[in-house]
Amino acid sequence: MTPTQADIDHEMALRREAYEKAVAAGATPVHHPARDYAPYRSSALRHPKRPPVPVAVRYDPEAVELTSPAFGATDVTELDNDLTRRHPGEPLGERITVSGRVLDRGGRPVRGQLIEIWQANASGRYAHRRDRHPAPLDPNFTGVGRTLTGDDGGYTFTTVKPGPYPWRNHTNAWRPSHIHFSLFGTAFTQRLVTQMYFPYDPLLAHDPVLQSVTDAAARRRLVAAYDHALSRPEQSLGYRWDIVLDGPTAAWTEVR
């Protein structure tokens, strides 16, 4: 029988309670989600269950990764960080500006870092052939952008607020509004992929993806803050989201 949202909420609450009791009893906190987090149903089907198998190759793949990819300021245009200006017409939806800084564990800015984002449109649909959600596509919005961080580690994107969408994890399952972020580091093997959420979204408490993050403070760091100073007159509302790459205040990542 397909579980309901109430079933999933109950499973998540039991796991959260068990984790909090273990930490209170002296167990070491575990900040990264379990690979087989049961309320996130598909994780049970695709997470590794056996140790990795060494593969003999004639070259060192790590040596290749250490020298590529490489990105520079000339590779990113001034329009790449504005997802509302990539097409002849105006996209539908609420305009937003998302801005923040990329920092290391010591609070130092990470300069020249390539950031890519992708997201659903305002109706909650991705411009992807495998997305069968019956919400309408927007011919003036494809939902992808990129930018390089400045000397202060800062970045800015102009886009539209993505809509929630169904994802069939369970009956009446809906993902909260979110934007996917990818940071490449200095080599592809260092890539960080994570998600940014929006404040006051009632779906946050019901989302197994977000709730798989065991530490409450880590979950809060994945939610952007509304910042009126970033709002642009007659144009967009502003959200601030800083990304810390390591240390006790690091943003949770999908792959360590």
C-alpha cells in the first residue's frame, strides 16, 4: 500500500526522536543524512549496498580531475546570472533576487567560484522532457543560470520563485519550492550539489529530502532569509543565502 503523507510524517518524527535521544545520551552527532533514509523512498533503491570495486585502468583518473574543468571570467556572460533575460519575452511568476557569499570554514571569501543553479518554473515544472507534471511550461523560462563569485565571494541571481511540484514519493507528496545549487571547486571531484529553500514554506516540515538532514541547525542553514535590502524597487524581492563550504557551519551537501 502506498504510504500517505501522514505515514511519512510519522516515520520522520520517529527517526528524529530516536536521533535526538541518542545524541542526548552521548552519541556523536551525525550531520549527513543516511543513504537509506526510508521516508525518502527512492533512496532505499539506489544507495550503495556493497563496497566499491577497484577497476584497473591504464591512466590515473584522479590526475585528470585535478587539472579540469577550469573556468574563467570570460566563460560566463553578464546575462548568465539573470534567468529572466534569457528569452525574448518576460517569464511568468514572482521575480526574486538571490544573493549571498561563498565562504570557507574560516569565514574567508572563495573567489572565482563557478556557481550553477537550476529550478522549476513558477508553476512547478522543469523544462525537461522527463518532467510529466501537467503544470504549464513557460516558453520564456528554462530555469538554468550560472555566475562566478567576486573578490568578496559574493554572487547574485535574478530569477522567478519556483513553484512546488508533486514527486510521487508517497500519496499527495509535494516538494517545497527550492533552487538547486552546484559549486565546482577547483576540480570536478570537489563538486558540491545542494538545495536552497524559502522561509515560511509549509511544505518544509513534510519534505523527506530536507528532513533527512538530521541536525536541526543544518536544516535551517538550507533555508534562505528574506532580505528587504536586496529587494529591487518595482522589480524583485530579495533573499540572502550564504554558502559555507566546510566546518561547523557548513551547508549540508548531497555528496561529501
